[in-house]
Amino acid sequence: MKEKMYMDQIRIAVIGGGAGAREFVIRLGDSFPDSVVLSLDVFSAEHTFGHGVAWTPEETPVLANMRAETLGPDYHEFEIIQEILEKTGDKEAGAEYPSRNAMSRALDERWKSNNPSTRPNIAVNIISGNVVELTKLEDNTVTVKYTENNVGAKQTCNGYQFVVLALGNIKSKKPDIFKSFSGYIDGWDIESIRRIKSNEKVLIRGSSLSSIDATMRMLHHTGNGVSQESRWQPNNILWYSRSGKLPFVRPKQLKLGSYFVDYPYLTNLINELESKKQSLTLEDVQSLLLSELRVQEFKKKGRFYECPKGLTSIQNLVEDDMQTVLGRDHDDIEQDGFDVKPQQVMLQESIDLADAYSLWFSVAKLLDEYTIPLVWNALDLKNKELFLTKYRRIFDKFWAPIPKVNGERLLRWLKEGMVHSVEYPDEDSLILKEGKIYLSEDIENESLSSTLEYTGNGFSYLINCGGISSNPFQMDNALVEKMHEKSQISPYFIGEQAYGIKLNWYTGAVWNQNEEEHGWLYTLTGSLTTGAHRFTNSYLAVSISAQRTVNDILRKL
Ligand SMILES: Cc1cc2nc3c(=O)[nH]c(=O)nc-3n(C[C@H](O)[C@H](O)[C@H](O)COP(=O)(O)OP(=O)(O)OC[C@H]3O[C@@H](n4cnc5c(N)ncnc54)[C@H](O)[C@@H]3O)c2cc1C
């Protein structure tokens, strides 16, 4: 039985002031009882509250990678955003993909009308500071130590019953090889990216969503009040990634009434397995997806694009491989005879398909921010490992594709030579020489040597857009380091590799080394929750995780 606290006043500390922290505060306020006094302190390392990494207003009109419309399944969270944009007469109301700026405006409006401190029993304090240490005292309350922003003075606040980490995506430490390289820029460092001059040679690590945003930020400028791409010369920007593959463009999604992959069905299945002391396997998940596909293929006949190459054909899906459920990989395309510029051909093909309804994509997206944490929590270690080592990349690529307009933008850059993209192992094979980064020409790769003929070798900048670090030891965050030192968090190891920390992925309750809940410490989705949320770290994911943490805390009152 869970311990109940029965108290008439509680204090909660929320660490991190991004969109996740703000959602947590709104949702806690929404369901908090009138009979209890609540004091909420939000510690924010940024000066602005609620924007965090993804939604900070900026000059470049980079797109939010979420679709605030209802073509896919109805998500309450997206409807809220769309409704706010409409109500406020925003110029981006109704946009298929709103920009990050529009999202930021909508989230600010949401806060204005939902700030719970208007309720008599709730006080919300925003404290501008970087939290460096948490200490649990003998009286079961927690002390928060932080460094005040600007001033730099160390301060403490006491008496919290709960602490909620809302640290979001945590930047990685600068890799050792770049320690003495002044041209290293983190992919989220908007200002440094915008300062790069148009005659510089720039290497971008990664070839996905963040690489598009970084390239847009470099190329963008506002002249005479008009927002446009500037006149960079071709052959200055080179993207590299281990797979050398370009992102997939999002097709249209059918609204499906699910039979096998919806929340109640999965919950029943997991409970039934648990009662037999069994756990869910990836094979179970795959067979649910296949069953769903069969039913939907029949029910939605004529409503989706029947790809001549068999993208959606059931025969292709009976192989024991989740990849076939989620789509085809570039290799298949190459085998089909597309040996001329396969990257661009593949990109063009997925742009062409973007206006068609895709059945396999719609079924794959039934694994969503609601169902993934449930499924992930229920998989055993062996299956989690199998997923992370075998399917993670392909799942990520097809599950989170890019908007069509970004696909078209990228294709244009490639055709104009504004961007080149190659397959290359990783930073261990980069060479730092006289203040520049070089790609090793010893790597056997035809496309590399021909690309370097255009771009030349020797780059003044390296922008790291290579994804979000999931290894707590590589996270550039003093609080994470301190919590680890004090054994308040334990890295979640699969084999040699650490994937976030040990926790209940469903409620966000953080575990100690013995895999028991601390009871007072929670985390919202983000770098620490690698696993379920590694793939779904979106505004929707962080909002849903905030709601689940709220529910768990309320259960304890
Ligand atoms: C580059 C990038 C692009 C993204 N694009 C999209 C997108 O297009 N669509 C989408 O839905 N999602 C996107 N996301 C996911 C995004 O993280 C979520 O949508 C959501 O905004 C996360 O909110 P958050 O508050 O959890 O994290 P964040 O926005 O990262 O905020 C966390 C905050 O905590 C602060 N913090 C960290 N440590 C401390 C500390 N010790 N003390 C005090 N404060 C601390 C940080 O400074 C930061 O301000 C993107 C993420 C990144 C990194």
C-alpha cells in the first residue's frame, strides 16, 4: 500500500523553467484540492519562464516539428494550441506546421489564462537560478541549493515535500577531441550559429531535424524587414552522419479507431501478462501492429495510398522485423535500382508521397506519447535492450519525420550545392589541425572523396546536431552530477551503455539504487528518461508526463 501523507500545506520545488515545468504547474493547479495550501517554487536557469530550449522566440522562422492540426488522431494538447492561435487572431492560426515562435506565443497565452496562482490556496514563485544540489533532511523535507542568475550568489530554500525535475533535454559535455577547438558549437546554441559568417566552411554533425534548423539559422537573415535566405556560396556546408541518410518526410495520417494498439487494450494485455508473471515482448507489439494493419487495411480501403512498390502490402509485413512495419529503409530503395544520388531520389520520393494518406505510418503512430511509456514500462530488460540496439534508429527516423516544407527546403539546398551530406563514422575519426577540423580521407567511402572535391577539407566550425545525449555521465549539468554523486539518481545501464536514469517511466517517480521509489523525487520526460521518452520527447510527451506525475503526487496527499 502506498503511504498517504494527509497534510494541509505542501511545498513543491520544480527544477527547470521550460515548457514542461509550466505544464506541470498548470496541470497541478487544475486538479489540486481547495482544502490544501500549495506553495510551488519553480527554479529557472533561464530568465524567461516557459520557453526552454525549443520555444524561445527567435528571428529565423524555424518550424516546430509538430503538426497542430487534427488530421492525425485528436490530441487535446494540439487542439488547445490551435484554439489559442485562432482566438488570439495569430497570423499562424491554422498553419499546418506553426513556427517555434507561434508555439511560443500560444504557450505564453496558455500560461496567462491558466496560471494557478489566481486560486486563493496556491502560490507560485518563479526563482531565477540554477539548482546545484538537493539534500533530503531527517524530517523528510528537501533543501534546494541554487546559484542566483546574474548575481551568482549561492542560496538555499527549505521545506519541500516533493521535488520535480523538469530539466528537459540536457546538453552534452563538449567531446574531448574538441576541447581545444574554438569552432565547436552546440546545435542548440542559436546565437553562436547565427554569428557564423557566410564565407566560412562549416561541418554539421547529424543529418536530421536539428541540422535543418541549424542550416536555416546560418542562411537566414532579415534585410529591409524581409525575412530571407542570404547569399551563401555553395559548397561551404557539409553534413555528416554515421548512416549518411537523410530524414524521412511525413506523409498524411489517417484518423484510426484503433482495435489493438489503443490504451485500454494494451493496459488489459499488460495486466493479463503480469498476472501470469510474464512481461510484454517486442514480438507481442509487432503482432499487435500487424493485426491492426490487417483490420485497418480492410476498414480504410480506398482511403490510403497503395504504394506500387508494396510499402503497405501485408505480405511484406510478415517478416519477423519491426522495420517492415514502420517502413522501408534506403537500402531497399538502392536495391530497387536507384543507384544515382540515392539520397536525393529517396527524399524526392518521400516528398511526392507526403500528400498521400499512408496506412503503415498511421498504424505506426498509434504507438504515441500515451501508449509508448506504457509499453516501455512493461518490456523486460532483454526486450528493451533489443529495441535500443536494433530498432531505435529506424524507429526514430520513421516515427518522427520532418514536415514536407523542410523536405523541399533540404532537397533545394542539396541540388544547389548549398548543403552536401555524407556518411562518415564519427568524431573519433575527425582530425584537429591548426585550428580546423578535417575529415579523414582514409575512410573508404566514394561519396566522401567526391564530396570533398566540392567542399574542400578543413572546416572552421563544427555544429553538433548529433542528437540528445542519453548518458547521464555525458550530461553537462552540475545538478545531475551532484545527484549522481549523492546516489539520488542511478544510471540505467543496458550492457555497457547508460540510458538515462532508473525510474518508473510511467509516473516519472525516480528510483534509488535498489530500484525503489524515493517517494519525493520525480522527473518529467527528457534526457533523464531515455527509454520510453527518448523517442517521444515533444511538447505532447512532456505535457502527458507532467499530468502523470501530477496524478501520482495527488495520490500521495
Ligand atoms: C533543439 C530542440 C528542438 C525541439 N523541437 C521540438 C519540436 O519542434 N516540437 C516538439 O514538440 N518538441 C520539440 N523539442 C522537444 C522539447 O524539448 C519539448 O517540446 C519541450 O519543450 C520540453 O520542455 P522542458 O521544459 O521539459 O525542457 P526544456 O525546454 O529543455 O527546459 C528545461 C529548462 O530547465 C533548465 N534547467 C536545466 N537544469 C537546471 C537546473 N539545474 N536548475 C535550473 N534550471 C535548469 C534549462 O536551462 C531549461 O531552460 C525540441 C527539443 C530540442 C532540444
